[in-house]
Amino acid sequence: MNKTDKIYVAGHRGLVGSAIVRSLKAKGYENIIGRTHKELDLTNQQSVRDFFEAERPDVVVLAAAKVGGINANNTAPADFAYENMQIQCNVIQCCHEYKVKKLLFLGSTCIYPRMAPQPIPEDALLTGLLEETNEAYAIAKIAGLEMCKFYMRQYGDDFISCMPTNLYGPEDNYNLEGSHVMPAMIRKFHEAKVNQAPAVELWGTGTPLREFLYVDDMADACVFLLENYSGEQHVNIGTGKEVTIKELAETVQKVVGFTGEIIWNHHIPDKKGQGRHDSQKQIKQNLPPSFMPYQVIRRPDGK
């Protein structure tokens, strides 16, 4: 990439997109454009085509998606499948038609089989059954990864993909109806502290293992791939370390300053699958390994 390239970050206000914008600017890229959902509906094919016709971006980062936690995925699987595939098909096809020099598509940790080997290598994709609670979203994301591979194979387009692990940081979604585990915990513990509640109830047993990565570290890795990688295979982005949900809860509780009790609701089943990513391909690409451990829940000022 050149510093003068026009870079379109789809989803520039979200957790992932906003972090990538920060990282690009920190590395000297200033010609960055974005559109809100109100300004550009990425599920509308004609609107996306009109945008590409007018703007002609050189580089595209596809970080826009319909996202949500277990409850949201369980209650609206058709919406998650349809809207995400619409977004991906529209943007990826326009990147091809308007000869975008580079496209980075971001996958999701749920794309891997629920019983994938640990740590999870990239080639575990499509080798087993998916976790049922977010199967629709996972299938849509897998379609996006495979589309990038097929466009590269058929047309020679420089369309690459990466697969970040579970992320957290500024601009996350703290709505308990649709948030992921980290922001949901932060909100629950914060509200319990403010309201002086005696306890916080969390779902499951707390025993499942998960890997977490601060979103700005993920963004630096994405920019590195944009500058240095052009392979068909998607690349895992993670720390290679995992913690139990119970350990995560205790860390968030300590950071927030809640002194009450944690009650685990065993009547709600644990979410299976996931675990940690095999980051050997990441290391082989000389991707900077200096990721912040999850225990340090950083503020936007980096402290």
C-alpha cells in the first residue's frame, strides 16, 4: 500500500473498524473514508455500486457486519445469515469490478468447528460441525472467506482474509441483548457496583476456555497484513493463550472494583467449541507478537 491510497474502511465506527482506522492513521495513512449505515446500506447492491463508482477506493477493509452474542444469534439466525452474506457479496463483487488493489476481509472466531483441534489451525476450517448457537453467522463468515479465496484464484484479485480471536476494547457493544462475553461482563459488574448489588449472575459454569485480544493489537496486525501479505489462506490473529470464563470474570470484577459475589447459573448451558488459535502462520509472516495480555484491560489512553 502507498500512504496516499484511498482506503475505505467498511464498519469504521465499530469495535474492529474504528481500531483499524486508528492504526492506519498512526502509520501515516490519511486518505481514509467511511460511511455510516444511514449514509450507505451495504445490504443494498445498487447503493454499494453507486458508492464505489463515486469514490473508487484503492484499498478496502471489510469490517462491517451484523454481529451479536448468543441470545441475538439464537433469536434471529436468518437475519444474521442474510444480512452478512448480502454485505459481503455486494462489497467483494464491487471490489472486483472497480479493480480495488487490496481487500482485507475479517472473519470471526466462530467459523471453526466446535470440536476443532487445540490450538486451532487455519486448515481446521470446514472439517466439522459448527457451534449451533451462532451457526448462521459462522456460515456467512465462512462464505466471505471462501469468496476472497475464489476471487484470488479465478481473477488474481489481491483479496486476503484474517481470523481474529475474541476481541474487546473501545466502541464495543455493551447491550446485554446482543453483546459478547467480555463487554457483557464489564456492564454487569459496573452496574452492580453502581447499584451496590450483593451479587452478579453469570451464565454457565465458568469452565470453558477462551482466548481474548485487545482490539488495537488486532488492528496493528491487520495493517501489517495489508502491507505484507497476499496469500489465499486466511491468517489467524491471536495471542495463543487462553483463560477460563471464570478467570475472565474474576479479572473484570477486580478491574471494575465490584466486591460482591459471583453466582454461576448452571441451568444455562456453556457455549462449546472455540478455544485458542494456532498462530504459527501469523508468526511465520513475521507478524508482531507484542499483543497485550487480556489481564490488562486497557483504557483508550493506553493505561
